[in-house]
Amino acid sequence: MPHYLRIVDMDTRKNPKFTVVGAGLSGALMAGYLAKAGYAVQMFEKLPDPRRGDAPAGRSINLAISTRGIHALAELGIADEVLARAVPMRGRMMHAESGELTFQPYGTAKHHVINSVSRAGLNIALLNVASKYANAELCFNQKCTDADLDSASVEITNGTSGERQMVPGDIVIGSDGAFSVVRGRMVHLDRFDFRRDYLTHGYKELAIPPAPGGGFRLEKNALHIWPRGGFMMIALPNFDGSYTCTLFWPFEGEVSFDAVRTDEDVTRVFERHFPDAMRHMPTLLEDFQNNPTSSLATVRCSPWYYKDKVVLLGDAAHAVVPFYGQGMNASFEDCTVLNECIQEHAPHWERTFAAYHRLRKENVDALADLAVSNFVEMRDQVGSARFLLKKRSERILARLLPTWFVPLYTMISFSRIPYAEAVRRAKKQDRVVGFILGLLLVMIVIAVACLLT
């Protein structure tokens, strides 16, 4: 591992060295923010450099980037670059078992789209931003295996030689994912709360290739969903005409990862439940057998920081299940808010981290609840007449009363209103609408009674 030449400064609180653990999306973005601000940054990643074409496959779940994530990219100057290779999705395309298609728009305006982007491509764009600064060093094949919180040092193991060494720093940023090593050390602190809740469902990545000669086999500008009550499959379009499919199945049951194992099982289930998708999936059996089955969990912890030494962000602080399309957007917003807190409070680092935690904690907790409930909605309810009536009513109200009624999904995906505030506002709107509908019903009953007397 190359020796890190530390910037000399008599007051390390004003010019600390940041050690970023994890070069995934949130780690790379935060490294870019810090390097742009002039701080010394050293980032460690256990995997090879994805810019060399060594990115792992089979666990990606395509990303849907919307307003919050785009704002962060714009602050680093790469929003246009990323969106140029994104596919805008204007709504959900629902696939019934009969083959019938139903389109459900996401928003109430033409610009209300979410953008399907490649995780690997986005990660590379962010790493390129961080690496252009001389004060940032990116180290790959270097796994964080331990951390000393009080000294802000991390133990790094070389992925090739197995050599271990303690790397000193001034502040550690734990952006090393849902199974964070840095957070694992914090779990042993007094009064540190930690909870991980697994879904009974897992996921497996599959693929639909481009059409012969190029182009898209399905509607291009939509997120495709095959809701089957108890399980589902989704497909997000890629820039090259392919689709990244994600199969969400329970681990146990009649149709589950435990029960469906052989090629014959897979063929039987897909012919029964996903016939229109199956004809576009020539590598279905190979993908099903070779790609890993992964779990889905919500992670909550508190506090996200330790003194003025360590702070968590992204999945290390709050992993959420992917069913509101906001996991990456929320992690990017973490970086935006932490950057704003640094600008306001540095070099008072504990005050900085406390302000960041205060601003983010209730909001990502609200998102975590939304993501789980939206899984049930996507899996079981999106095809029902009641659900469609509710969504149609929301769009009508949004057009009639645009300054008062804003659908929850619009606030979450197409604004930067804090998540918790959006949930509170949506509940208030629902109460008012419920009261008005109840009042109208009473008036109708009274009118009918008067006519009959």
C-alpha cells in the first residue's frame, strides 16, 4: 500500500485528515465533497478498482436517481454527465399474468421522472471526481478489518499480500455498507442502539438483453413490475437497451428460493407467473443458477457519530430496503447534509456530527418505514381497483389544488422536503380529504332523505 504523505498543519482540527472507509456510492461522493473543500482524504476499498473493469456482478439492483440524488451530483458538477447515460422512467408498467399492461404515472407533471442509472457507471463517475484532486488518495484491494475509535485509526489488510497495518487519521467516515466494520466497533459503545430487521424475502438479479439489432424489448421509459401477491419481479431499463431484472421472492414457501432450485422448477414457475418476461430472457436459467441470492434488511442505529472522531453515512448508518427507490438518494442526501454541517460548524467536529445526526436520523427512519410498506404495495396492491382509484384521486386533487395537495410520492421523489416532514404533511392531507369526503357523504345522505320525505 502506498505511503500517504499527510498535509502538514499545526492545527489538525482545522485541517484534519479524513479516512473514508468504503469507496461505494456514498463513500466516493463524500470523498469528492471533502477533496473539493480542500481536506486531505484517504479512502480504502476492499474490492478492486471498478474503473479497471473488475466490478462484481449479480448484486446491483439498478438505481433510480431522482431529485435528492441529482442535487448532490450537481454540487460536484457531474449531474449532466450521469443523466446523459440514464433512462428516464415516467411511471410503472404493470404486467398482469394474463399479459395485460397497465401504466401508472409517477407524478403529476411532465418533469416528474425518475432515472434508471447503472450502479457501476455512477460509482465510476464519482471515483473520477474524487481522484482528480491531489489531496485525495484512493486505495483499492485494501480491506478495513478493525478500527480504533479514540485514535481515529483503522486497521487495513492488503487484499493481495494479507499484510495488516494501522493507518492513522484525524476523522474516520464509515461508509462501508450495511455490514460496516466501523459501525461494528461502535456497537460496543455504551448507549449505542443498533437493530437489523430482515425481510422474509430475498432477491436475485436476472437480465433481459437488448432486442436483436439493438433497442428495447419492453416499454423504454417505465419501471416494469410483475406483481404476483406474495412475490414480484421488477425490471429497470439500461442505456444499452437491456433491462436489469430483480426477482423478489420469499426464502421459504411454494414459490420461494428454497423450493425453486432446478432448471425444471425455474421454467415451470416462470411459465406460470412471468410468461411475457420469460420469452425475453434467453439467459434465465444461467442467471438464476449463477447469480447469488441476497437478503434484504433494514438497519437502524444511533448515534451515528463518536465524539469528534468517527461519523457514519449511507447504509452503514441506515440501510433501507429498495422499494421506494430512495436508498441511494437518501445516502447522497446524507453527504449533502454532512457537507453543509461541515461548512457551518467546522472545525467544531463533534458539533458538526451532532447537527448532521439530528437533521438526518428521523428522516431516514421515516424512509425506512415507507420502503417496507411500499414493498407490500408493489407486491400486492398496485393492480387493485382501490389502489388505482386512490392514485387517480391524488392526481386530480394535485391538479385542482396544487399549492395545497401534493401526493406523498411526489414529495419524496421530486422535492427535497425532509422525509419525515413529507410523511407528516401527507397524513394531514389524508385527514382533511377524509373529513371532506365524509362530510360530502353525510350531505348526500341528508339530501336523499329529504327527497324521500
